Amino acid sequence: MKIVKYIKSPSRVTIFVILFSTLYLAGVAVLTNVKVEHWVIIGMYNLCYFMNPKTRKIILAFTIFVVFALLYDLMKLYPNYLMNHVDISSLYHFEKNIFGFSYHNQLVTPNEFFATNHNTILDILTGLFYINWIPVPLAFALWSYMRNKELFLHFSLTFFLVNVIGFCIYYIHPAAPPWYVNLYGFQLHLNVPGNTAGLARFDEFFHIPVFNSIYARNSNVFAAMPSLHCAYPVIVLFYALKSKISWRVNGLLGVFMAGIWFSAVYSGHHYVTDVIAGIFCAGLGILLFQKILLKIPKFQKWISKYKLLIS
């Protein structure tokens, strides 16, 4: 009956949900094919919206993350290597010149060193850190949503902004990851599938294709710099510090952040340069949001309305 009521006299928010759902499925249909998982996502999204006021507020709040996921998938429509030259060799040589060191009388990058110097303990630890690159931000988002709606919106919108900045850089400067150079050298090969690189050792140890299933869906191989994996924990820690959560939690988030940074290089997915670029990207997004966007009256008013909508 509630659904019938919403359809008979829909609010602007209801119209948005219906249009968003339609455009999402249409976008997926253009990109690839609409699969069961896409129907499940939209089905759950609409179910949460129409079920009751509490679930409706939650799903409207987390629409920010749904839009982020959609934008990520949209990169499949027009890969960044079609827009600009892919940086394969320049980034590698820059990394070697700045962060390289002598090993067995050869100048090697940190990635090249770890490719032959790894152990099971680090394989497991780095896998555990890396697998939580999205769960930890989502967990913090859920916690902040329950505790402080304004904190939640500031965190979520900063997260979204940092991703938009990162996506723009991907198109301005497409860059190959270290594992690509290891497998293909400096020649450009398009339509290369995602690769688990050093994270494959985690899958092999547990006999579960965790990372293989993740990287098989990679939207774009040539999106290594900046490392958004390394940007996310910076955003989480910044807003955790602002929330004045316990020092123990902040300490754990700090360890997680450092763990992600190390894992990115250890696994062969990112250069140290990519990690630094990701940290810079996070800092830029936080600065733009805190010092510019929040100073704009219309944006403040929109935030207040959004907060009221999800409270």
C-alpha cells in the first residue's frame, strides 16, 4: 500500500529514486549487459526506499556511495587510454630515479625488490589490509551516520569529491601499474585484463580467489596514479580525528592507513609515487571541501536539507 501511495503522489525524492534506478540500469546496459547482480542492487535500493521511513533514510544517505560506484563503472564506457597517452616508462623511470636503491649491484624499484623478497606473513597481512580498502570507509560511514549526520555527510561528500578528482587525473594522465611493466614491459597493450599481482599469494594461501574475483572486474588497468586505495584511509582518519573518537580507534586507523600504503607497493599494484599522489589527492579533496565548499552559502543550505532528509 505504501508503494502504491508513493507512486500515486510521488515526492521529488521518489521521482529521483525512480529516475536514478532507471538511468543506472540503462547505463549498465550501454556499458555491458544487465546482470543478476545489477537487478539485485536496484531491487535492494528500491526495497529499502519503499519499505519504511528508517530504511528510506539510510538508503538516501548512502546514495552518495551508490553514485560513486556507478561513476567507477562508467569508466568502462570510455577508457582513459582513448583520451591521452598512457604513461608506462616515464613513471617507472621516475620511480627508479627517486625511490630506487641498489640491490645485488642493480638499481631496483621498491616493487622489484618485493617481487623477489616476500614472505607468507607479509602476504597475509598485506592481503588483509588491502581487502578492507572499501569496507573500512563504509564502516566508518555507517558509524558516523548513526552518531552524527553532519559528520557523515561531510565524510561521504569528501570521499566522493576525492574520487572525482582521482578519476579526472586518470583521464588526464593514464598510468600503468608496476605489475604491467613486469608482465608486458613498456609496450602498450590495450584490453589487458586486471591482475592480482602480489595479492595472488594471499589467494593461493587461503585457496580462495578473493582478489582474483575483484580484479577481474577492474574498470581500467591504466588507472594506477593516484592510488585511491591509499587516499581513502587518509579521509577516514581525518574525519575520525575531527569526531574526537577514542585515541585507540584513531591509532588503529593510523596503522590501517600505513598498512594500506605499504601493501600497495608490496603487492606490485602501485609505485611509491602513486601512493604519494593518492595522499595528495586526499589532502586536496579535504582542503577543497573544508575550506571552499563549506564556505558557500548555497552548499551549506543543501547540506542542511540533505541532513534533514536523512535524519
